[in-house]
Amino acid sequence: MLALLLAGFGTGLSLIVAIGSQNAFLLQQGLRGGAVAPLVVICAVSDLVLIGLGVSGIGAVLKQWPAAIGVIAVGGGMFLLGYGAIAARRAFRPSVMTVGEERTPLRKAVLACVAFTWLNPHVYLDTVLLLGSVAVAHGDGRWLFGVGAGIASAVWFSALGFGARRLAGVFAKPVAWRVLDVLIAVTMTGLGAAMLLGRV
């Protein structure tokens, strides 16, 4: 039982820790001192739903409609390119930014978080198909494996969102914000371009 939970935890963590649009957005919101709790809940619950779908075996069904992933990739790619442009503009404008300033309104942040989560085709490929396939391979223990993956997701997003404020000292300098926004712009633009070019 413990082995299955740990296997799921390790697999889930390995899939979500990589720097991506969702992680970058959550980190940014945490640093700006906004309402992080709703965003952490959205990310974690969404992951739980997707993990549940994968563990239930729906990934095999999803493979029958590759066009659906294509549509999601186009929408997600356009969204990421737009957000990348906003981050780039913010990085190079002459305003002074510090931790806690320029907070994103809650409604806008929630909508963006939902978009970053559900318009990302990698979510379906990694969480539903890949993690789901690994879970199903464990037979009757697949649900324990899924629980472990879900715990990993909740731990990671909580640490990222609520732990971001511990970096306040580093981001007390405006140049740190500019570097962060440049990295976010590059990440979002690169992922968006890859999605639109079909390299997902």
C-alpha cells in the first residue's frame, strides 16, 4: 500500500515540477501577494480530476479523438503567446515593481489560472495519458497510485503558491522582477509557439 502511494507521489511530482506556464503563473501571483489560496485550490483540484480520469482508463478513449487535443493546442497556444507578450511589455516598461504591488484582480487571476490549466494540451498528454497508463499498469492498486499522485500535486502547488513569499527579499529589487518577467515571457512564448506548430 505504501509502495503504491510513494510510486504515485514520485511519478506525479516528476510530471508537475518542471517549469511550465501554470507553475510560472502561480509563482508570479504568489510573489505579488495576491489571493493565492483560490489559485492553489484550482490547480490542485484540476489535477485531481485529470488524475482521476487517467486512472479510470479514459486516456484510452481520449486517444480516439486526437483532433480534440489539436483544438486545445491552438487555443492554448494563442493564449500563451498573448500572455507572453504582456509579460514582455511589463519587463521592459520603466515602472518600479516590488513584492505585493500590481496585484491581479481575483476574478482575472482565477480565469487566467483556469485557462493555464485546461488550455494546456500537455496536461492531457502527461496527466491523463501518461500518468494514467502508468497507474493502470498497477492493476487493482491503480487508485492508490492515483491518490499518491494527487497528494504530490497538492503538496507542490501549495509549496509553490504559499512559499513564493519567502522570496520577497530577492524580489525587493525591481531588476529581479524584470528578470522574472523576461523568463515568464520566454517560457510562455516558447510553449505557445510549440503548441501552434504542433510540437506538443
